[in-house]
Amino acid sequence: MIYKSISLDGVLAGGYTISAKINDFLKVSYCHVHPDYMPSIGSAFKKGSLITKVGPKNVYGIHNNPYKDSNGNPTNGAMTGCHLHLTLKENDKAVDPLKYLKK
């Protein structure tokens, strides 16, 4: 799979977020990812390839990060633990990713 464009959307409620345009109507977003594992624009991936890694719960050095854990430490978006949030959009409407992913 070759992504037409890849962007780092910044730190949003989804923490570090990668958005990738697959074609003119399909876009995927990976949220709460690790900032040290960001693919470059035009990256090609074979089946089973590592695209990114789940990010750490706590991230530091982000100016005005509003997200904090119960101890006041800055977090990777609105989260209580490490996880990956996957969103697949078809013509800008969220769809079930299983429609495109093989089981």
C-alpha cells in the first residue's frame, strides 16, 4: 500500500496523530502514536509492515498540552493508558475498518 500523503496532525485529543490519504476517497488516521516512529510521505508498506508504534502514555516537551493524568503529568492526548485509535474514513465519513481489513 502506498499512501498518497502522510501528515502529523499534531497533538490533539487523539494525542500524536498520523493521517494518511490512501486514495482520493479513503483516509486513515492513527491516534496516540509514538512520535519517534513516524512514516515519511510516500512511504510504501507491505502486508505486515510496521507503520508506527503505540505511543507512551506520558509525553513531555509539548507547549500548552492540555492533557494531564491524575498526577498532573502530560499525556499523549485524552487517554488513561497506552492504546491505538484507528479511524478509517470513506468520502470523509467514518466506516467500519473491517470492511477493508482482512480477518
